[in-house]
Amino acid sequence: MSGYDILLRHGRLLDHQGLYDVALRDGLVAAVGLNIEGTARETYDVDSRLILPAFVDSHVHLDKAFLADEPNIDRSTRAGFFATLREFKCNEKTENIKARMRRIAIYGHCMHDFWVNPLSYEEMARTFPDVSVILGHMGILWSVAEAGMVAQRNPNVYLETSVVPLRSLRIGLQMAGAEKVVFGTDWPANDYDMQLEMIRRATRNEAEFKFVAGENLARLLKIS
């Protein structure tokens, strides 16, 4: 089919052998295959490079997040950056830090560790009601119901799907609703295709599947 926006040729994909083409239209993947036919406004030969979704940095410092937006931070040299950053932090206000936190989502590991439980994250979510909190692994193995309850009664708490069994995934969806669950795989411990198939089986219709498979997270991260 013709009329793609971007066509990436000869790239590698996770969990696939050989080189594939990936076609994009309206910001979404429209086709994946060998030697995709059609034209695009932009075509790139990625020459065996790995094609991945946009990365989300898992190691950031919240006290410095989004400081690049500040007009008085000198970024021309490393020394100048740290000098102006030090001066900026000496005059920093708590509300400024909270304002930057409101622009991102906090991901918390919430699996089977006994020292980590959904109710602890609920305290954080209620302390910062304008900050989105994602409960990684949805509270498995023992606390799925508690995670669902926390997401249900706190509008800024979301559940995440990685390595969550089908029955637990259905419980989380039933309690929190499809608009409060975001896609995750814990790759390479889990498989993309398997996780997506599990989400498809757990959701009731195509609209719910799209919410979980990407729309919810795109909304949280303000990705148009």
C-alpha cells in the first residue's frame, strides 16, 4: 500500500531474524514486512540497525528534570552548566520541583517483594496528587487486588502489565478499568508478542486493547 509518511528499510527487529521494513503513517506503525511496496514522503535505509520505539530514560534526577527549559541555565560548556546549575539550586523552591514532577510519570517496582506493596505507593500518590504513579507488575504475585484497589480510588495511579498472568491481568482491568492500565513487557524476561496477545485476550474490545497497548501511556507522557 502506498502513501506512508516514513519508510524504514533493512532494519533489525527484536525477536525476529533477518532484515525488515517498517512503514509509519500518522505517527503509528502501518506495516512491517520484507520489501514493503509503496512510496513514502521520507525513506531511510537504516542498514541493519535495530528499530525500536522511542526510549524512556529509566535513570533521571527529579531535582534536575526539565531544567533544560530554564532560560538562565548555561549549556554552552560543562563547567558553565554546573556553575549555573549550582546557583539555580541554591535558590530553588519546593513548588518548582513539584511542578517538574507533574510533567512526568513515576514508575515503581511493585511485584512480590514483601517490603514493596501497593499501599506504600498510595501514600506517595496522595502526597503528590498531580503526579502520575505507575505500579510496575500490577502487584503480582500476592497483591493484585490491593493494586487494583489503589488504582481504582486514586485517579493518578496506574497499573502496568509486564509478566502479569492472564487471570491477574483481568482482575486489574476489572478493578481499575482499561484506561488505568499501561503496557509493559520486562523484556528480555518476557516477549512482546506474548504480552500483547495476553492483553488482547484480557480486554473486552478493540478500544480497550488500544488503551492498554499504547494510548494510555502516550497520554501520560504527553506524546501526541
